Amino acid sequence: MSYRVQSIIICKPLRTTVRSRCLSLPPRFTPRVFFPCGSYRNRIGMDGNGISVASEVLVGDRELLDKKIAAIRSGGPQKMQVIVDFDRTLTRYSINGQPGQSSHGLLQQGNPEYDAKRQQLYEYYHPLEFSPKIPIEEKTKLMEEWWGKTHALLIEGGLTYDAIKQSVANATIAFREGVAELFEYLEERDIPVLIFSAGLADIIEEVLRQKLHRSFKNVKIVSNRMVFDSDGCLVSFKGKTIHSLNKNEHALDMAAPLHEQLGDADGPNNNNALVKKRTNVLLLGDHIGDLGMSDGLNYETRISVGFLNDNVENSLDSYRKSFDIVYLNDTPMWGVVELVSQLC
Ligand SMILES: [Mg+2]
């Protein structure tokens, strides 16, 4: 869907406490923050001059957001953590007019028969995942079943690490502009970033390697991790399965040791307890369900940022009510970089 919100009246700009040049932001970057006053619906459309201006950000309750920013800022970087979804939050929704692939969707295991079998599972279970008629307990079992069958097919179909590398190289996937700078800024301040994903940690790591060409010691991936034999063939999975309904801070304890290949020489499991003491949270997601990523953390203050990529017309109201800040139009990450600079 290519619906775009246009010409939202600018009410008040976000304060800037760290100038763009300090963050190595591109010279052309100007934060574009738009705060709807009153009914935002009246503000969608062409402006009085008939000039369309694509808007990127909505804040439902500016006063509440200001309070949260002040609370996190006063707690300091040592009390803060960032929890982030991967697909279509860190990555772009659309790339050169084509839909961006997800970390799961990009995988071609080099065995068309098994790729087709996984697709069949997707077609059966995906509608169940979003069915409002299935109770959560039953749905959780269905998700465990789906993930279990998919993982078994990956093993049975002989997935290799080389196939993952090749799949990522061939994939239509890219990070939003500013993601590397966001990670770097947080790394410099020792603020952990937990990437929660119901996909596959090994694929996400390969995407980070191939697309960002570097690692970050503060970035940890909480997801399903594979075990390969000496020939690079998948033989098993570590830890409990992380699926779409248990992708939250409880998963920190269920997941395999985090981030074995991308740094963190201290051993990530040692850090789980420390992470849970960081009770001020910046949460980034592209689905309302992503708000559940902070479940399991007894947080004091949470600022939630939602990236609304699809079905904008129908979802705008619920996103505005659910997230403190909503980004539209597949926007880059610069606004979040700016926000983080205020929080620190
Ligand atoms: Mg997502």
C-alpha cells in the first residue's frame, strides 16, 4: 500500500540537545517532527497552498512524551536499554519500489522441495497467527508447532551456513538509514540494544555483517540460534524456541547464549541480570504486538516508537494510541538517533 499522510500541521519541534554534526549525521539531515494538535484526521490532506508535504512523525501526547524523556534522562544511560524488533523496524519496508524481504523470508535453503514445504507451512499457519478467534493458549501451541516443523525442515533439507550467506547476498533487504549511527551512539555510552526476533539469529547476524560491515559490542540478538557441524550443515537448534508470541524479555533466559560470533567477549549470559536492572526502555517496533517485547521486564519508564509501514489509513489511529511516537513513510532512523541524543 502506498498511502501517504500529507501536510500534518507542525505544532512544535522536538528539542535538539546534541547537534547533528556530533552524531555524524549527514549535512542534509533536518529532524522533521510533526505534532498533531487535536484531531489529526483534520490535518491529513493537502495544505492551503495545495502543496503536499510528506510528514514522517506523529506524537499523540506530547506532554506525556516530554515527561518520559525527562524521566529517562534523569535516570542516566546506566539505567537505559533499547529493545528493538528486527524485520521492518531496523530494516526497510520497501527497497527501490520492491517490498523488502524479512530475515525468515529471504532464506533459500538450496533445496526447492524444502523451500516449498516451508512455504506451505507459512500459508497454513500465518492466517492462524493473526486470527482473532483463536485463544492465546491455543495460538501459542500452534506457533510452537509451526516453528518446530519449520526448524525440522531446515535440518532435514540440509541447510548449510553457505546457503545462509548466499541467501543474504541475494536478498532484497536493507537497514534504514541511520541504524549504524544509532548503534554506534549507544555503543559509545554502553547502552545495550536487544534485537528480539522470532526468526533466526544466524541470518540476522549475517545481514548485519553483509549490510553494516561491522559489529557492535552492545548489540545482542535474542532469537533462534542454529548449530552447524564441521561441514557447515545445520544439525540442531539451541535453547527454547522463540516464536512470535514469546518474543520478549522472558526470552532472554530461554534463548541460546547470545551473540557468540559478533563480539561481547565477556559472555552474554552474564549480562542478562544486568540488562534486567536497566529499567528505562526505548522500544522500537513495527507492530502493536511488538510492545510485548518489554514483557518480563519490570520497567519504570518506557518510550515506545512504532514504524507504521502498511495499511496506514486503517492503522494510524491505533498506532498513535499505542506508541508514544509513530514514524510513517518508511522513514530513516535519524529521528530515533535524535531522540536518543536527548535521552542521554
Ligand atoms: Mg517487524
